[in-house]
Amino acid sequence: MELLLALTVGVLYAAGVYLLLRRSLVKLVIGLVLLGHAANLLIMAAGRVSAGVPPIIPAGATALTPPHADPLPQALVLTAIVIGFGVQAFALVLLKRAYQVAGTDDLDALHTTDT
Amino acid sequence: MLLVLPILVPFFCAATSLLAWRSLTAQRLCGVAGAVGLLASGVALFAAVQRAGILVVQVGNWPAPFGITLVADVLSAVMVLLTGVIAVAVAVFALGSLDGRRERFGYHALVQVLLMGVCGAFLTGDLFNLYVWFEVMLIASFALLALGGERAQLEGAVKYVTLNLVSSAVFLAAAGITYGVTGTLNFADLAHRLAAAPHPGVGLTLAMLLLVAFGIKAAIFPLFFWLPASYHTPPVAVTTLFSGLLTKVGVYALIRVFTLVVPLTAVTQPLLLTVAGLTMVTGVLGAIAQHEMRRLLAFHVVSQIGYLLMGLGLASPLGLAGAVYFMVHVTLAKSALFLVSGIVQRLRGSFELDRLGGLWRDHPYVSLLFLVPALALAGIPPLSGFWAKLLLLQAGLAAAHWWVTATALAVSLLTLFSMTKIWAAAFWAAAPPGVPGAALTRRQWLLLGGPAAGLGLLTVLMGVAADPAIGLAQRAAAQLLDPSAYVAAVLGRP
């Protein structure tokens, strides 16, 4: 399972970076979304993957017995997903406005503010 | 309570100005009140830290490594105070310079959200919480940058948003790996955990990830290209706020993690110093090549970041003290210069050096407002920049890092050259024919000139009262270099 997750994360990073390097505005925003997903999955993988061992103290016991899942990475990922959603929604609107105002989706044509 | 105020005051004012969406007067009032309130809470926090040492709040009473911790040591308190000063200056300047359309679309609320994010980033003691504050700050800055919807603004915003989102993704990955390796995200708890981590390479990996993530936000070489492409596009009030605060948050985060979480090693120290030198050089060379006031100043922001990085890279008490003193100095001086560029634009209708001129004859006071921070930035004694550079050069010589010290000296000379370029073209040269000469009302002079004069005065004060200011910077540096007091204050045990 961890190997599968690691491979997925790697593929997502590669695809995200590749799309960021393309000239199209649409591919740019898809690349950003993929990078965000890659980071989220990376947190999940780094926080140990375990199945079927919820961190709940059984009735009668006073402490957790060791193999148990860590709930914190999931809380982190949940926060990151919500933040990422907001930011990516803004990026989509911004790119749409930029496309409407500039009349092109070619990033190489958006160079008037460069020096 | 004092620790939460710099976050709560802007939050409250942002919410109020959103509720008062229809009333421009109420929103303006909220904007100014929020800035003044932030300055007041910054002063109170600063006084409390001076009196009682490191302040700590465990949010929700969750004990230290488990909950979110807010910490204020000397560096954090100074940065929050500085944020308050810049916020007030920009709030007043915005009243006199901003067009009503931008204000009606939520300018004041966005500025307050930005201030909240900046103060949160300065005060948090938790790596993931820092990520959250960064995002709060970023989303507000995205909207502020694009607010107005001019073509140049949108083009600049595309680059700014893209690179900052990449930086956030890298930061998030670093936070996830940190938790996976150490099982904690609390700065104080991390201080001794990462050194004892089972895989020695992990520390270096994290250091590089964090360097890239914060380096993009701080605009270090070679990750700074978004800054000169975007900072000159929004109105001057927004540019001043960004150049004063946003890159400094990146540098603050670098200082925090490279003193506390991943201390400098034989690999990272030379790397930081090399990057520092290259940042100084590329920034100032870019500035010299420009013919537009705001673009020139934007490149200077990059150049000055190099000096801050040099102080961090030297990792000596004197070097870090120099970095802290320099950070305050450059924030004040650079903000004053940006505000003056706004006044010049008001008077002459342009930022292009070719189309300016004759300002010394027509407006000697405006020229003075430019001259003082410009000389301070170039490092002319007895202004603040002189002491800042003196500290860094002394630290560089003491640590025998000759190359970066020589670079800092040479770049200082080039800084003076580029400042004289603006001075000669815009102020001293005769005005080219057909230059419009707008007149400002008394109210506009007060609202536009007042903040610039106040910030200029502060750079003079920092230079004249250099001894207490440097003493303060040295106390901040001592706390950074010996984190035991920080760790003890947060975790409640030595």
C-alpha cells in the first residue's frame, strides 16, 4: 500500500511539474491542482498507512494498544484540502479573467510586465 | 491575551468592514482603526516582551506539543510592532491615494485579512499553523494584487499566484515529512527531535524543501522572478504593503527554521551565503537597468533580501543582530521610498524616469522625503542603513567570509548609484517640456506626505538612536542562537 501511494505521489509530482512548464493557462492550473494533491497524499503516506486499527480505546482498557492509526495526518490533510480548494478556485477565476482581458491563453504572450 | 490581540484586531476589523459593505466611510474607518489598533497591540506586546521575556499562549489550553502554540520572543515582537507601523502608514496613504472603485470592492477588508495573516505567521510556534497563516496572507494578497483588474495587474498576478502556490505545495510537503519523521510540528519540540532523527539525510532534505518554499516567498536568487514582474502593477499603497511585509515574512520564516528546526550545517551555511551574495548582485543589477521608479525599487527589494540572508548565513550573534536591525531598517526605508514614488506619480502623472524632472525646484520637501530614505538605503552615516551594513560587514569579517563581505560592500556602492539615478533624473534634471504639474490639496498633502515623512523620520531615529536599537537586535539574536529559553518557555520544562 505504501509503495502504491509513493508511486502515485511521484507520478502526481511529475505530471504537475510537467503541466506547469507548458504554455497554456489551463494546463498551468491543472498542474497546480496536481501539485496540491501530491503534497496531500505525501502527508498521508508520511504519516504511516494503516487499515482497520482506529485509535479508539477499547471498553475496559485505559490506554491504546500499539498498532493504531494516527489521526493527526488526516486532520492536516483535511485542512490542506480545504485551503487548497479555496486557493485553486481563486486561481481558476484569475486565469479566466486574465484570458478574457489579454485575449490569449499563451503564457509566453503575457510578458508585458516582465523586465 | 496580548499575544492574540495582533490577530484578533485585524480579524474583527475585517469582519466589520465586510458587514459595512455599502458604506465606504465605515470601511475606511475600519481600515484606519484596524491599523491603529494593530500598532497599539504591537506596542503593548513589545513592552510586555521587554518586561517579562518570552510570552507563550497555548491555544485552547492544549498542552504544548499537541495543541497550537503562540509564542512572542524579541524577534516576533519587533516584527509585529513593525507590521503595525507599516499598516498605519499605508492606511493613511490609501485614504489619500486610492480610487473609490477599489475601495468599494473590499480593499479595506482584504488589507485587514493580510495583516492578520502576517501577524499570525510572526507569532505562531507551530509549523503547520505557519502554513495556514501563510495561506491566509496569500489569498488576501492574491485578491489585493488583482483588485482593479487592469491587464498589467492580471498578468503580474498570474505569475505571483503560480509561484506562490508552488511554494505552498513544497512547504506542505515539508510539513508532512517533518511530522512523519518526528511525530511533532511544534517548533520548540522539533528543536531537539530532528537532530536525533533516525535518518541523517532527512534533516538536509527538509532544510532544502524549507529553503525553496520560504525562498520563493522571500524572493531569493534564483526564485525571485515573480517579484519584479508583479510588484509594480497594483496601486502604490498595495505595493508598499507587499514590499514592506510579505517578503519579510518569508525571511522571518527562514530565520526561524534555520535557527530552531534545522540549524545550519557545513552544507547549508555556504549555500545560504552564496545565495545571499547572488541575490544582492542580481537584485541591484536589475535595479540599475530599470527606467521606471517602481520597477527599480522592486528590484531593490530583492537586493536587500540578500543582506538579510547574509546575516542569517553568518549565524553569529553579530550577524543575526545585523539581520534583525537590517530587516527593520529596510522595511521602513523601502516603504517610505515606495510612498514617495506614489506622491511623485500624483504630481507628475508618471513613474517613468524619462518623463520626470524638476521636482527639486518645484517641490523641495518631496525631494527631501525621497532623499532621506534613499541615503539610508544606500548606507550613508548616520542613517539607519549605515549601522545595518556596518554590523553585517563586521560580522562577515569576523567570520572570515571574505567573498560575501566584499559583495555586500560592492552592492552597497551600486545601491547608492541606482538611488542617484532616480535622484538625478526625477529630482535634479530639468523637467522635460510638456510635463503636467498637478497641484495637491492641503488634505492630500497631509494624507500622502504624512506617512512618508513619518517613516523617513523613523529611519533617521533608528540611526541616531543606534545604540538601543542595536542592543535590542542583539538580544533578539541571542535568543535565536540559544533556543533553550524558547524551548523552556513553550514546553514548560528545560
